[in-house]
Amino acid sequence: MSEPTQRRAERFFNEPGVAGFIHRSFMKSMGHDDDDLGRPLIGICNTFSELNNCHQHFRELCEAVKRGVLQAGGTPVEFPTISLGENFLSPTSMLHRNLAAMDTEEMIRSQPLDGVVLLASCDKTTPAALMGAASADLPAILVSGGPMLNGRQGDQVLGACTDCRRLTAEHRAGRLDDAAYRGYEDAIVRSAGHCMVMGTASTMNALAEVLGMALPGNAAIPAVDSRRLRLAQAAGRRIVGLVAEDLRPSAILTPQAFENAITLLSALGGSTNAVVHLPAIAGRRDLDLPLRLFDEISARTPLLVDLKPVGRYQMEELFYAGGVPVVIKELLPLLHGDQLTVTGQTLAESVADAPAPDGSVIRTLAEPLDAHGGLAVLTGNLAPDGAVIKHAAASPELLRHRGRARVFTSVGDLRDRIDDPELDIEATDILVLQNTGPVGGPGMPEVGNLPLPAKLLRQGVRDMVRISDARMSGTAFGTVILHVAPESAIGGPLALVVDGDQIELDVPGRSLRLLVDDAELERRRAAWRPPAPAYRRGYGSLYLSHVDQAPLGCDFDFLHGHSPIDTEDQPKF
């Protein structure tokens, strides 16, 4: 019978000679004793920052995790990694998602940890944490910080930032005065936590549940509800069990788990950003998630959850209706329910006690909001490698549309001209934004939901077809075509569009076409020149040199795959 494998921390603290002496003595300098050194060492990856409003309560959340670890017989040690707050980072937090994933992986890999609890919440921290954990392949569990409380102004329930955009459009149209606008500003964000609509943060934390990397209930418990602390404490206990069982992400993040994630994404009417993040996480497991799979699964999955920006409610109501476990349980006929989760149970077993849908916030398969999920993938000569639309949040009358292109070559060009009274623009035109993809953005910023021209807003126009190689916030809405690939900055067909070109959109037919003959496009291609790179040094230069296109998840080409951690010697004499 072979000897059991030593835990990483056990080996680290019992190395012979000066190495073990130093390791033990420096841990003891922080108040730990020999009993602590004999227990599983559990890292708590804390993405707290005072520049990230979504994570402002993470110090308390971390303490709850520590209690759970201690209760289960582990030794908790907190360590920081990069905190990505979408609302404060320039030019976009997406530029730094891969850096955060590298930070997470390398800190897990290089420290003598036996398991790790990942504290994440805002849009890019959750996928970054899952990417890093998947590559390191050490026992891991994710704990979300949870959504904010609903915003309120009088009898209105407000959602950040879906209503931020709606109210700003009304202010720009002259239908909301300055005082009222500022009053909403004071009322919409009432607590710690991430955006309370089904934006990217809510979507990714819900997908963490169905992927099996978070405990049931992770996504919807409000950030300031005491049950969030109890969930964190339970995760602290459970990570010690995961270490004892040697249950790693590689056993959980299977092809079937990712199909489950796309199914839940479709049923939630979730963020288009998940179409970028899921392939990036899957890529760390050497798995492909082609865009066609998103389209196929969305087409066969009904829309069940009535949350903004697609519907009427918000995460607080989803929590009161039973949360994501209710949705998963209702979806089980469409899911791989036998997939393993961090609970140690299968997905089906982990949601067995969830209540039935309430029929309002969460619908049944028999009576869905829509027969199909919220996303569609488009292809055509304008997007040979694909583009994405959240058609559930679009205007139905624009899903088949032909119009004249009005082209903006950059975000700066858009800002300078969109409200120009002399702008030649009509409601039937199609707004096109170039050079905002992974390379051109840089970082693929959330600018795909272009603002409508002020003069059209004053005429009552509230939606137009908009096309770009950018992303948009999961909290946004409208007839917005995103992630056009290849992007314009590397010579994709979007770079060749000029004012006046006719573009044809056919969402039911999954088509996006530029109605310009091939000879003219070749003439334009010969004259095209790439924009100057945004960075010539540092991380930005590394990013531009190695970032993948949107269909591959915008990860770095050198980070595909994983290399599982085992015990490692630290050279020391």
C-alpha cells in the first residue's frame, strides 16, 4: 500500500534543516503555534479595495470565512490579490482581468497552501478568480460578495446601472431636470455589493453556482444580509473538506459543467460578457467553447427569470424567490445534473431542497417568459468569426433591420460628434463604432451600447441598432451588436465600413452583413492602416502582444491550459 501524499503545508513546515526551521519560526512570529502548523493551511484570496465599492465589506466577509476554516480544523491565512472595480478602473477593468487571473494563480501556486477560498464579486474579479483557480488546480471554492440592496426613490425601485443609463437618456433628452437627476444619483446605490440587476457580476456569480465552484445560494443573498456571512462561514468549513477529499477544480470544471453554465446563462437572460468569460475559464481547462454552442443552447433554453435589464425585478427579489438554486432545479431536465460540485454532491443533489418557482420572478419550464434564451450569435461578412446580441433586451422591431451606417472611428470621435446638432443622423441609421475591441480599445471596454444622439432623444427615439467590436455592461440594454470578430484594429471587416454603407441585420436568421461588393472591400482593405498601439511598454504592451480575440475569451495565448500544483521545494540552505 502506497504512502499517502503529504499536504503541501505539511511538507513545507516539516522540511529538514534550515528551511523547515525558518518556515516554522516565521509562522510562529505571527502568533501561530505547532498545532496550527499541523492543520490544513487555507488561503483566503481577498480582493478587498477601497477603490472597489462592490468589495467594501470584504474585511467582514473574510472574517466569516476564517471562522469556518477554524471550526473545521484548518488554519486560515488571508492574502490579497488585485481588486478590479469596473466603475473606477481606466480604460476598463477588462484590460486587467488577465493580470488579476495571473496574480491569483501565482499566489496560489507559490504559497504553501492546501486549499483556497476566493472572495470575488465585481464583474471581472469572479472570472479572474475562476481562471486562476482552474489553472492552479488546487482545491478551491468561490464566495461572492453579493448584490446591493435595491435602489429606491419615492415609490420607484431602481437598479444600478440599468436605470443609470435610462435616467441619463431622459436627462439628455431634457425630460429630467438637474435636481431630479441628482436626486436619483443619491438614491440608486444604497449599500455595499455589486450591481443588483442581472448584469455581469450577478451573471458570473450565478454561473459559479451551476459550474459547481460555489455553494448553493452564492449569487443572490444581498451583500448586507447576515446570511451572506453565514454562507461565507460555511464555505470556510467546506474548503477544509475539499482538501481532505482532494477535490480539485479539474474534477468539477468539465465540458458538461460549461454546457450547464451556458444553459443557465440563457435562462437568466444574463450578460453578454459571459460569452467572453466562460471561454476564458474553459481555456484554462484545455476546453473549447465555440460561439455556436452558445447559440445552440440559447435557442433550446427558455427564458425563465424576469430580472432587469431584460425584465422587471432585481436580485433582491430573486433572493426572496429562492435564488439561483430554484432556477437550476427547474432547469434540471436541460442540465447535466450528475456533475460534481464543491458541496461533494452532484448538481441535482445540491439543489434538491430548493422550492418551486414562484411563477413571477422565476417562471416554470411550462410557462416561460420566452421560449428561447436571451442571447444570439450572428455571423456574416461583417463578423466572419461571430458577433453577439442580447436580443431579449433589444427592440423587437429592430431585430430585422436594414440601415445606413454612421461610423465613429473611436470613443473620442463618438464623444466629439454624437450630440453635434449638424450630425446627419436618422432613427433608421445604424451606429457603428470601430477600434474598441481587445487590441483597439484597448481592453475591449464597455462602450458598445453607444449613446443615442441628443437630437434623436429629443424626438422620442430610445433605441437604434448599434454595432461595435466592444463589450457592453451586463446592466445595459438596447439593440446592440457586440464582440464583432475579428476586431477592426487588427483589420477585421468592421474596419472597412464607411458612412453611408448599407448594413443588414437579421437576428432570427443569425446574420450580419455589410452590403458592399467584394471588389470595393478589397480596395478599402489595401488602403487600410492599423491604428498606433495604445501601449509601448509594461503590462499594456504585454497585453496587446498576447491577447486573444473575443470568441476565445480575450485570455493571453500563453495562459491556455493548466499545470496542477503539487508540493514544491523552496531552495534554502
